Amino acid sequence: MTPSLRSQLLGPLMWAWLLGAVLAVVGAFELARYAGNAAYDRTLQDEAGAIATQINWTDRGPLLELSTQAQQLLARHSSDRNAYMVADGEGRILSGVGDLPLPGPRDIDESFERPVVFDATYLGEPVRGAMYSIRSPMLDQHVSIVVVETRRKRGELIQDVLLAILVPTLVLGVATFLLLAWGIRRGLAPLHRVAAEVERRDAQDLRPLPLEGVPAEVVPLIERINALLAKVSRSVDVQRRFVADAAHQLRTPVAGIRVLAQQLQQELPSDPAAVQSLLHVMVGSTERMSRLVAQLLNLVRSEAARQGAEGRMLEPVDVLPIIRESAEPLVLQATREGKQVELDAPAGPCWARAHPVWLGEVVSNLLDNALRHGGPHIEVKVIPQGDCLEIQVWDDGAGISPAHRAAVFEPFARGDRADTRSSEGSGLGLAIVKEAVQGMGGQVRLASRPEVAGTCFTVVLQT
């Protein structure tokens, strides 16, 4: 199942927010632990130093005289305080409890210089302690002061700091995601409106989709869809015109055959000569209808073949035998009509990437068009041009007016309306030429009077 745009946008943001939240928790925890330890360690060291100031040295040894302020400090109620101890160098307890833990030997040596902080366990609970040792200025004796407390206050401080950071972070994150979800939904609303507009339309409604309110990032997509709809609309119009013209073209010979058959039915018993005349006209009508149907099939096949061949490369073939074979029937027809068809081509083979059947259709239709609309002289030229090959069909007829040249390759287009023209042609030959040439990856060009003497169709194929 394809993920929605909302999940694709919110998913990475959620992971980034979770990563940031984890980093914030770890950072807050480390910061709170460092700040709590620094503050509470300083308090332990100050308490050990304060007790040390109450020790007086006599000739009999150390004497602890706690002031009223020190006694109040040590006696104040605190859920985090455990005990203190003052002991001389021989281990005699001068004040406090006698089973407090001590730091390691190295820390004891350092305690003569400054109060040393250490971790230990007392009465089955983790504690933090401070030890400070002082020497007698006259006697070879020393005293050590040890103060310990549990880690409860520190844990409570860390918990308070974490809550102070996590709760706003969580609230801000939830509010941010809700706003983002609302913003994404609001931004996608125009797309839902466009989708609803498409759903309401029927298959014949090919109007452009509206762009009002559509996000700028989606406008190119809607514009591409509108361009596609315009192409489909033009294609539908062409198909409708094609069907209408084809129906008209077929109706004419069919109607003629029907009329001739009715006349033949009436004349058959009485006038054999009239029957032969009617049969001659009927045969011409059937030949015209047969040619029209064949060209319609060729046009449809050319369009389908061109769509199926898009992106494929054709193999090179020698075009001269194909041109001669396709032109032979039309050369005989031209001779019967008193016209002349010449082939101007190199002596050797001429290679081009082409489909033999399609190329034969192209040559046949171009020559047929020249015979119908050109003058008495027709010439087919094959001209190699580097990486391409040109096939030109010239005639010395009246030419095609500039106003009609753009439409000559459209089905049934011959410069006038299908229901008013009188020529024997069907108007499909050049449309077949265009489809076949494009299917072979080539181009077809038209030049006519006054640029050239007559009319010239040029087919360009890749070699």
C-alpha cells in the first residue's frame, strides 16, 4: 500500500523529534547530575571544613569544641543526611558515629590538602561523602573529619530537571505535530477538490482542471494533466471528424451501387448495352469503395504500428528494391494515362532504417497522389545525405496553396470540405504517409509552388 503524503511528511519529522527528545533527555540528565553533584559536593566539603575549624590542639591532643551554629547545622533535620565522624590518627572517635565508610588510601592522603569527595555504601544505601584531614601544628598527630549523606536529594533534583525539560518538550512536540497535520490537511484540500471535480465529470467532459487555490508545487502536475486533456480532446475531435468523413466517403459509393443496381434491374431485360455501361460504372464504384476501405485499414494499422514501435530501432534495409517494387504498378498506370515516371537513384544500394511494408506504402501513396493531382512528368529521387537518406517525389502539377499545406496530412483533408469535393481520391493517402514515416522514426516535408516547380514530398530516414 502506497503511504500517504501526510505520513511521508510527518514520519521523518517524528523520528527527528524522537531523536531530539532522546538527546534532550540524556543531556538534561547529565546536566542535572553534574549540577547536583557540584552543588551538594560543595555543601559536604563546606561542612567538613566547618567541623575542622572547631578542633583545638592542646598538649594532650585534639579537642573538638562545636559552636552553637555548628551543632545546629549538624543537628538540623534533613532527609538526606546520615552522619558525620571525627577521628584522630589512632582511630579514636572524637565525635559522631564510628562506622562511617572511608575513601581509598590515595584519597586519604589527598584529604590533607583539600576536602576529598568519594562514593560509598552506608547501611545498605549508596551515599556520597567528603573527608578532610588536618595536622597538629605542634604535635605529630592528625584528625580526619568524614561527612556522608544519601543520594536522595540528588535523585530528586535530577527528576525535577528532567520533568522540567520533558513536559514542555512533549507538549510542544504534540502541538507541533497537530499543527503540521492540520497544515498538511489544509494544503491538500485543493487536491481533494480537484479529485472531486474529476469524479463528478463524465467521460466526454475534457475541460481543463481548475488551478485556483492549488499549491504552487502541484501546479506543474495539474498543468501537465490539462495539456494531456487538451491532446485527448484534439484526438477525440480528429476521430469524430474521421468517422464523419469516412461515413460520408463510404456512403457515396454505396449509394451509387444501390442506384446502379436498381437501374440494372430495370434495364436488364431490354437494353444489353445500357447494362454493360451500368456494370462498368458499378465496378468503378466498388473499386473506389474497396480502395477506401483498404486505405482506412492501412491508416489504422499505421497508427497502431507507430505506437507499438516507439522507442525501438529498425534495421537498415536497401530501399531501392522496395521503391521499384512499390512503384511498378503505378508506373504502368501512368503509362496508360500518358504520364511519365522516372527514378533517379545511385547505382549501388541505398541503406536506411525502415520497415519494408511501411516504406512500400509511403512510396505507393506518394506516387498515387502525384498521378492524381500532378502533371504529366513525375520523378522519384533517392539522395544519400550523410547520416540520413532522402526520398523525393516530384510532380509538375499546379501545386498546393499555402493555406492548405498545413492540413494535407490530415485524414480526408484535401483543401476543401469532404461533402463538396469531387476528386476521386479519398484523402487518406498522405495521412498514411505521415503515420508510416513517423513510425519509422523519420520526417516528411512538403514544398510546392512558388518555392519549387510543382510539388515535392521529401521523406527523410535515418541510415
